[in-house]
Amino acid sequence: MNREFNPADWTEAISSKKRTFTLNFAEVWKYKDLIFLFVKRDFASQFKQTILGPLWHIIQPVFTTIVFLILFNRIAKIPTDEIPATLFYMSGITIWNYFSACFINTSSTFITNASIFGKVYFPRLVLPISVIISNMIRFSIQFGILILVMVYFALFKNYHVIWGWHLLLIPVICLLMAIIGLSTGIIISSLTTKYRDLNVLVGFGIQLFMYITPVAYSMNYLRNSKYIFWIKLNPLSSLIEGFRYALFGKGYIETASFIYSICFAAVAFFIGVLMFNKVEKSFMDTV
């Protein structure tokens, strides 16, 4: 028997007509199970059919630290602000890896998931959020290795670990890194639906960007350099320096630079959500 559908009986209405800037966290929360399903998928697929699997999360920062030790410490002899060189480089690499992974993975959200978006509805922000969470797992593994190396230096190298309020900065800095990585990533993702060239630029562009970020050197080293102004314009500079300060109680950190990074994260998030919401309505026509 045919039955007429009454709009009053509907439990949910899906429409592309919504305000350009909207954050429906209630709707995203309803799909929390889907978020964790994507997190599980991302983490499992990263090293599928590899021999070492998740061990690559450990091998990559360790080998990068060794390269930095040879190039920047032994050959270039760049000072490390009275922090053991191994800890200096490993800390910078650990927090940088988290940002770069968030940025790269979210920057291809629309292109890599076009087949899913075209078949079923769910809040599109679910996928970028799942990327941030899955990369946090990777960051936690690398951060754990960093802590173990710190313990080794404290026990066997007579390195004095400074405990204090600055440790509370660690979650704040990680959150800001996640917001900036998510925001800039979805901005690029929104643009790549029309301009595929950006997708090609992302890979080596982020590698070049690392060298204007104090990962392999400190801001103290550039204090009297004519390039210090441009390095300070990078919102990640104060966050990486702040991460080292939070861990070791040493380093170069300015309140003004830190506030600048917070403001940049807020503005980038606003622009990112604005562009993401605008593009998600029609990206299937161009992707």
C-alpha cells in the first residue's frame, strides 16, 4: 500500500542550503563512530603490506635525527641552546612531523575521498578531523620515544631535566599545531578541486617550508641575522621553539610571537571552514 510521506515524519533533512560559515559540532559528534572508523582505516592503511609496519613511526624520526646531527651539528656546528643536540633535533622533528602529516593528509581530502563523498552523506569535516586524530597517535608514539631518550640522557649523560609550569604548554602547542595543520590543509584541499597544480606543489613545498622553520636551528642562532624578521613571520617558529622550551625549560620564546601564532591559527581556521563549506556544495562537479 502506498503511503504519502509527511515532512513532519522526517527525522533529518539534508540540504546544501546552509550558511557559509557554520560549525555543526552536534552533527559531527553524531558521526563519532565514523570518525574512529576512519582513524582506524588511516592508521592501518599507512603501512599496509610493509614488513616493519608501525615501526616506521620510530625509524623515520630516528634516522632524520642522525642526519641532522651529522649535517647541522658536526659539519655546520650550529649551536643548540645548551640542549643536547640529539634531544634538540628530535624534539623539533617530532612536533614538525605532526604538523606536516596533518597538513599533507588534509590537503587532499576532496580528491582522495571523492568516491566516498559521491555515494553517501556525512559531515565532510569528519574526514579532516579523523586525520588529525590518527596523526596524533603517530605523534604520541614519536613523543614517547623522545621521552625515553630524555630519560636516557638524564640517567647516563648527567643531563638535568628541568620540571616546571612550562610542561603545561605541551598540550596547548600540540592543539595549535593541529589547528594550523587542519586549517591550512583544508584551504589547500578546497583550492585543489579546481587547481590540481597545488596538489603537486604540496609535497616538496612542505619540505622547503621546514627550512624556514627552526627545526634544525634555534631562533637564538638567528637573533642577529637579517632574516630573523621573516622567520618570525612563520607562525610555526614560535610553536616549535615553545615546544622545546616546554620540554627542556631552555630556548627562545617571545610572548608576542606566541600570541601571533594563536591569532594566525584562529584566522586560518575561520578562512579554512569558510572555504571548506563553500566548496563542499559543488566540488563533485569539478573534482
